[in-house]
Amino acid sequence: MGKGETQGMNAVQMATGVALGGLLALGVELILLLLGAAAVSRGIVKDSAAPQLTAAACVLGCFAGGLLACAKWKSRRLLGGLAAGAVCYLLILAVGLLMSETLALGGQALIELAGCLCGGALAGLLSGGRKKKRPSARKK
């Protein structure tokens, strides 16, 4: 197997990791938003906390998806986490566009973008690669 073939396989593996990470992030985010909606409807959380719940769901969902994406990346894990967060945000925009006829990009959309990117970046920073152990110098 040549060097080009290995790089092609790595690129496919990295793209697959980012796509799966974005889908996992969206799934986790939707579950967290469902739990938040149940808490609001039961009166546990006030209605005014909806933007904060949305931002927290974005961060936690993209953190989970970013960890999955970073597991597929051998290097540049921060970039992998950010890519998974960006994919999740694009999926959120696509779902929003399907649910309504217009695309409304306001302050809440910027908060969601920041939450997605922060969650993915946090996953990239905390996933850390395995560091090689240096051979210890023995004293005679």
C-alpha cells in the first residue's frame, strides 16, 4: 500500500468521524432539549431560561460528538472537534430551514454557533493524543 493510498484512507476515516460526530452531537442535543422542555413544562425551570438551556445543550452535544470525531483523528484533534461542531451547527440550520420557510439568523443563532464550536473545541483539547514515553536514562 502506497503513501497516497494511506493518506486517502486517513482522509475518509477523518471525514467519517466528523460526520458521525456531528450526527451524535445533534442527537445528544435534541435529547437534552427534550429534557429541558419537560423541565420547563413541569415548572422546574422558568420559561426565560430557554436560551441558556439551548446554549448548554449545544455545548454538551458538540462535546460528545467532538469526542467521537477526535477518536478517528490521529493528529489535529482540535480541528476535528471544531469540524464536528460545525457539522452539528449546519445540521441544526438544515432542520430549522425544514421546519420553517425562512432562515432566521439572529442572536440566538450566533449563541448556538458559539456553543457548538466551543463544545467541539473543548472535546478536541481534552481528547489529547497518547504521548509516547521516553526511554528513561538509567544511572549506573
